[in-house]
Amino acid sequence: MATLSQIARLAGVSVSVASRVLNGDPKLRTRPDTRDRVLKAAKDLNYTANYAGRALRLARSKALALIIPAVSSPLFADLLSGATEAAEAQEYTLLIGRSDRITAGSDTLRRLVGEGRVDGFLLQRSDDLSDQALENLVANDARIVLVTSRTPGRRGSVILDDVAGARLATEHLVSLGHTRIGLIGGVPSSDIARRREQGYALALHEANLRRREAWVRRLGYSPEMAAAAMESLMATDPRPTGVVVANVNGAIGALTALRRLGIDVPGEMSVVAYHDEWVAEHTWPPLTTVKMPYYQVGVQAVQSLLSQLSGSPPQDVVVRDPAPLLVQRMSTAPPPPRP
Amino acid sequence: MATLSQIARLAGVSVSVASRVLNGDPKLRTRPDTRDRVLKAAKDLNYTANYAGRALRLARSKALALIIPAVSSPLFADLLSGATEAAEAQEYTLLIGRSDRITAGSDTLRRLVGEGRVDGFLLQRSDDLSDQALENLVANDARIVLVTSRTPGRRGSVILDDVAGARLATEHLVSLGHTRIGLIGGVPSSDIARRREQGYALALHEANLRRREAWVRRLGYSPEMAAAAMESLMATDPRPTGVVVANVNGAIGALTALRRLGIDVPGEMSVVAYHDEWVAEHTWPPLTTVKMPYYQVGVQAVQSLLSQLSGSPPQDVVVRDPAPLLVQRMSTAPPPPRP
DNA sequence: GGGGACTGAACAATCGTTTTTTCAGGGCTC
DNA sequence: GAGCCCTGAAAAAACGATTGTTCAGTCCCC
């Protein structure tokens, strides 16, 4: 590739002038034709600034790392799209890492920043990564924003309005006439799970419905865990007539469990899931879900990180726009008549 | 972060010695205690070599880009895992891009290499990216390996044994007693689709079964396209009793279509899919699939690219190990008795 | 016509590594 | 004891870009 000095030689100017013209330095005074010669030379030689040279000089890599668990979830795509687009808009590149590969002792994250490969992180932690473990993972002064999660520390974060989302899901069951509503939630140590449960509780409370601990499960979001949770939920007496599953992938597992048990959905049991994704349309029955603005979380997270990089203090933001949206499909219906 | 010159100062040596000790330069002669001092200093200061400095000097970024369409498919996860692990093993980092965002006129790929951000590409093209368009996208001398696809040009490639996989799927239906077997394949312009169709044809031929063009659809791999294909297939007379769907995501759509039509699976119609993913276990009925070694494709692709980077000529490799594996679930059964 | 202000551009330092070249000193040989 | 070789390390150049400083020429004013 062409270098700046080649441009300069071709245009008959010094490197510094070439650089300044190409960067649009406002402090540079130049004759129009000099400018034009540089621009033309750059175009002819198909110039793009060498990344390493620039990064070295500026001590900025203009790259961000997005660290995610469970890349296999289609949900991930929305987040990635948002983050990618926001990053590209600011001429940043995005690196993807998997947080399930980042064990407690690993120094992958430290090194990424230490080597100057990235300027900061977007980190969606897996549910079993404690606040403490998180702090051990990254350098103290690392720029980082937590995605869909929070930490007591002074790190930035961008989260969904989990309370509102879970509440909307629960309210949907309430409005169908359900009075015995269960929850298949995340593990108790996760702040996300706690917020979703809060939304669930809130909706029940407002509907004057009794909240029974026996109808709540907190095993996690994977299809397998949610399936197990659903099975144990079905063994309660009386059992719920509707269940809120705090993650769509879990809901898919839950449907499988119900099918195994021979329980008709939505005839005997309604299922509504937090989060929407294309697969939800193709389950049987197609899942009623609450669509959350995951794409915007990606966008917002990048912006938040970028503003942190330019000196602003870390902030905790909640994405409320667009609002959680109920996507009604076929897995919910009024409860069966009382026997 | 600590720089080399800080290490050198602390150890009381010159920068060059520090660098060579830390890189294990075999040509360096040094007293053991000098070595030790450098090593200790590096450890004390928690040194990691600055990435930009090194990249600038070596003219190598030690980064690769993986460009993929449809990040939303869980299939993607396997490929990514393989590629990531292989890359990390060689101390390369991986950048993820979406090929559906890379339009014909875009110079994203050129720039990535032009700026020296990455040393080469792994590119899984979307089905509608022609050989010509591909060549326009990347610089002539770009190091690139095509993933699961080939091009007539002199680019490297790593592909699955599509023929064997599709053949295995078809043979499964044959062995169940089906004689009227359809195919829902990819678009005709795709080399992948052609190979899978070839495997299908081969299996039919070997079973002495007639191949009817009316039972073949070539609309593409998306759930929607495959659903449309399935519907039109069901309108043929006589209609097939079993269908090979050349992509698991398509098969999910196909099941939805059959459900809409009120056709019992597998009672009236058997469905077997190329590729396996976790969602296949949770459809109704759970999908019988052929699991392909996607993870190994990721590994192999990285290795292939790396060897190309170190001077070897591009190669076309077919991943045959592990061999395609039939994962029998519940979407296939013997054909219904002739009326 | 001499001095100051301004214009338009070159010079030069710097970022952190790697690597070739140079060099000082000590010990050995003859 | 002069020359040589060897050891162990320092010096220096280079990668490509950015940016503060310097500088040569021109114009204008008095």
C-alpha cells in the first residue's frame, strides 16, 4: 500500500503537508493547487493511512472489543448489529470475543488493552461471573461498559428495561385471565434475573395476585435448565396455568418439556417469553414474546464507551426506546376453566 | 503500560537487549544475570509488547478477519469457535464482520487490509455473491480463504464434504423405504448448493430411484424461502413422501409450512436437514439432521490462511474428519402405506 | 528601502518495536 | 607485546503517521 511519503513525493510536497491536507487540519494554510495535488496523489495511489503507524502515534487503536457469552443465540445478532453499526459510524472496528472462554485466571482482557489492541470493552458477562471476578479480569483503569448488566463499581453500563419487559409479559397473562402465574427466571446471583423477577412481582402485585414462591424457578436461561424448571413447576399442586420465561431460548426448552409431558400449549398452559428472535416464530406453538430493543443496546453501549473514552465519567443507562413490545403468537390463551 | 525502554532502564540494559531477551532471540549472547534482570524487570512492570509498535515494525498485524453472513444462525457459533481457537493458538486475533453488510461497491474489505488492520480474510460469502463480485471486493493480492465455498480463481478455500453430507441425508430416507424424495436446496448460482444437490442425486441414482425435477426446489436456505419451497412441493402430484432440506434453518421453516398445511410429520412426510444445531432438538417434531464438522472448518480455515500468509500457495481443502453424522430425531419415519 | 507581519510550506521530534551493525574490552595465540 | 578473536552489549536505523516549530519568501506600510 501507498505510504504518506509516497503521496508527498508524487505531489511534490513534504510529508507533513500531505498528512495535514488529508486530515483536514484547520491550522494548515495552503494554496488550493497544493491541496489539489495532494488529494489527487492520494487518490491515484489509492492511499489509506496505515493503521499501525497512526495507532502508534496517537496511542489509540480505534478498536473496541465486544465480549459475549453464548454466541450461538440468535439474540446475539441484534446486539452485534447495533454495536457494529455504531462503531463503524465512528470509524471504529469491533473485535468479538467469547466471555465463556474467559476464565477467572485469564489475562486475555488485560492483554487486549495492555497491548493497545483495543481502546475499551463492551462486556456482556455470563450469569456466573461475579462482580469480584469481573474486577479481577480487567485492569483498574480499563474503559469498559457492561452490556445488559450492572456492577456496583464505577463501571459504565447499558441495560434493558428488564422490569418493564418482564412486567409486560406478566401483564399479558394477567389480562388473559390467568391467576396462577409462574416464573422461570435466571440464577439469583444475576442482577438481570433480579430485575426481571421484580417486573414479574410488580405485575402480580398490581393485579392483586398472590405470588407463590413455589411457582418460581431460578435455574438459568439455557433451554435445558428452563426445561428442567418447567418440569418441576408442573409437579406443583395447584400448578400454574401460565408461565413467564425470562429468556426466549429458555422458553424454547420449556416448550419441549411441556411436549414431553403431554401438556397442551396454550390449552392447558400458556407460555410467554422475554426477548424475541426469529426462531420463536417457528416453534410449536409459535411463541408469544416480549421484544426488547437489543439492537439499541448495542448502539448505546458503543456510544457510551466512546464518550467514556473521550473523558466523560462512566454512566449507567437504561434503554427504554423503543419500549418493550408484546409479540402475540400462539403460545398464550385464557386459562382452562376451573375443574 | 510499560514500554520496552522502561524495562531496559530498570534492568540497566539497552532497549535492544531487552527486546531480544524477551523475544528469545537465539542470536543474542548474554550473561545469565543480564537475562534475569531483564526478565524480572518485565515481570515487575507487567510488560506486554505494544501492539502498534510491533505491527508497524513487522508490517504484520497478527489479526484476521472472519466475514460471515447471517450471524443470527446458531450454526455460526461452531465455525466461530473453531476459528477463534485456532487463531488464538497462533496468537492471532479475530475480527468479525458481516458479509451481508458488505455490498458490491463497498471497499470495507480492501481497507481492512489496506490499513494493515488484518493480514487476511476468512470469507463465507452469501449465496448471492458471485465470483466476479467477490474479486471486485478484495484486492488482487489479498490473502483470503473462502469458507464453505469455492471460486474458480486462485483463492484458497475450505469446504465441507457437501456431497457426502447430502448423500447421507438422502440415503437415510431411502433406507426408511422412501421412493419419492424431494430436495429443498440453495440457489442454483451457489457452488455449495450444487454440491449438495449432487449428493442428493447420487444417492437417488445408487438406489435406482427416479429423480424428478418437479421435486426439487432451489430458493435458498432461509426459513421463509424453504417454507415457500415446501408449500409448492406439497402441491405436486404425486408428491414426495420425504424431503431433504439442504440447511437446518430452512428445515425449521419447512416444518412450519407443513404445520400450516396440516401435514403430519413424520406420518405423512419425513424431513431431514443438512447441518445440526441446538434448535433442531427443540422443534416439533425434533429434526433429524446430518451433523457436519463446522467447527473443524473454522480451525482448518485459519490454519490454511496462516500457511498462505507464510508463503504457501493457496489450497482447496475439504474437511472430511469427522465424517458427516446422522442425528436421528423424530422428523423421519417410513413413508405412509400406498393408498 | 528597511522592518514587520503574513503566507505557505518544510523540518524534526516522537510513538514502541525489531534487527542489523558497531563497538569496547578481555583473553588468547604466536 | 601486538594482533586477533570472542564475548556481551550498546547504537542506530527503520516502520508510517502526526504535529509543534522553524523558516524562506512576499507583501505592505511608513
